[in-house]
Amino acid sequence: MHSSSGRHKSVRPKASTSLKSPAYFIHSRMQTLDSIPGSKRPSTVAVIRSSISQSGFRSLYAGLTASLMRQMSYSLVRLGAYEEMKARMSRQGKPSTTRLLLAACAAGGLGGLAGNPADIILVRMTSDSIRPPEKRYNYANAFAGLASLVREEGMQGLARGLGTNTASQVGSYDLFKTILVSRPIPVIDYQLHDNLLLHLISSCLAGTFATTVCSPADVIRSRLMASSCNASFTEVLKTSFREEGIKFLFKGWTPAFMRLGPNTVLLFVFYEQLKKAWKSTL
């Protein structure tokens, strides 16, 4: 029974990552596109059409190996760490929302630390085709990219953009779930219970919240990771503000939500079912 549960946990991230890989690609591409003064910012549809016409449909799956590596590091560490901290805090009674949010931030930090190298490779692989040929990384796959990153930039290269990693998915999901189950929904006066409907609504709200809150840091992180020079956080921020204005902080929000929204729903719906099945075997 235990081996079956573990097998399902590993299959779910791989399957969902394969499905949302095009969204990863468009998300990173829009965030790292150079801004041309006076020109209109390309839409999500325009970026998709341009990518397919230039490099074919397979270009939407650039960075798939890095996406899989990211899921198997960041997501697993983040969820595992959060549940462990939550279980320890629950031994002394129901933990407060503040403590759960702090635990979510700590778990997200650990996940970000584990997944940062894969994030760098993912950003570089998905934005490579818009670079001049002499500035492309040309990583064959995620493992080749990691080896090249360490060889050319040293171990410190694995930490590029690390300071901008944030955590809001796990904490906001627990917060929305607690609020929804504690009181009836206004207007329709319907009381939710701890079931699939609650998990769906909570995860949808968490996905929207996480996309919006993380967007500014995510844009800056993508630009730091895509950079092959030693541009600092401050330099990237100043240049982006000067050339694009404050709107750059939400560049790529739509493809980010296309990626993070379904991912959050699948993540927590499957997670709740796996947790329920696990508890029934104890």
C-alpha cells in the first residue's frame, strides 16, 4: 500500500508538468523579452504564434527536462517540509494562522533552495531562442545545463536569483480553506465542509493569490537567472523600471496563471486525496 502511494506521488508531478510545460515556456518568454520603446507589449497569443512559426510546435516544450527537475525538487521539498512543521505544531493544539503562514514561508524557502538550480536552467532553456546566436546557452537538457552552469559560473551560479524566491501557495491554500470552512458563503448562505468542493475552491483562490503576489519577484528572478553577466538585483530593477515602468512587475501574469492555477488545483486536490488515503492505512 505504501509503495503504491509513493508511486502516485511521483507520477502526478511528472504528468502535470508535461501538460503545463507550454505555459512555463510562454511565461518565461514574456518575462525575459526585451522591451522596445514605443512598441506595444506582445500578448500571450502573439508570443505563442511567433514561437510556433519560428521554431515549430515542439518549441513550446523547450525546457521540459528542467520543468520535471524543478517539480521533483521544489514541490516535493516544499510540501514535505510544510506538513512536517504543521504536524509538529499541531501536537500542542490547533496552530494559529500566523504560525501556519510562517511555516509555509519556511517550507517555501527550503523548496526554493532545493529547486533554484533547476529554475535557472528552466528560464535559460525557455528564453534561449530569443537570444542572439552568440549569446545562447544551447543546453541539450537539464543535466547538461547544470554541468555547464557550474563549470562556467562556479557553485555560486546555482544561487543566482535565489533571494527573490517566495512562498504563498501553501499558506494561502490553508488560509482560504480555514476561512471557507469556518463560516457560510455570503449571499448564497452555503456552508462548505472538508470535501472535494472545498479543496477545489480553496486551491483556485490560492492559485490566483499566489500568481499575483509572486509576479513581481518572479519577473525579477527570471531576468536575473536569464542574465549571463553579474547584474545585481538593484541593477535589474532600475533598468526595468526605467525602460518599462511599473507594469513590468506583472509581465507574463496570464501565462503564469495558466501554469500556476491548474498546478495549484491539481497539487492540492491530489494531495488531499493522498493524505486521506494515507491516514486510512494507519
